[in-house]
Amino acid sequence: MAYGQPSMHRLQRRISVADIAAQPGGIEALQRRVHELRSNGVDFAANAIEQEMAELDLPRQ
């Protein structure tokens, strides 16, 4: 099967902080992810999530 065929190509969409926060338990999941990222030394990603949470006026840890 060739790569260009629709069955082999999936549209990738970024899931936003707002999408996650809208789900049941989403805010807690975001807080856990920020903690996990910081624990692994990936501060830039944790900062990005926290910035989006602040823009949405969501509670942070």
C-alpha cells in the first residue's frame, strides 16, 4: 500500500489544554502532567502547560 493512500494517512491534531481541562478529571490530569514533566527536568513543557492554564484561569498546583 502506498503512503499517499487515505487509509495509511492519519490526520494528527494537537490536543489543547482547554480540551483536556474540559474532560472529567482533566484539570487534575494536567496538574499531574506538569508535576511529571518537572520531575523529569522538562521545565519548558511544564511552563507551557502552566501558561495555557493561567490564560484559561484554571487552578494550578
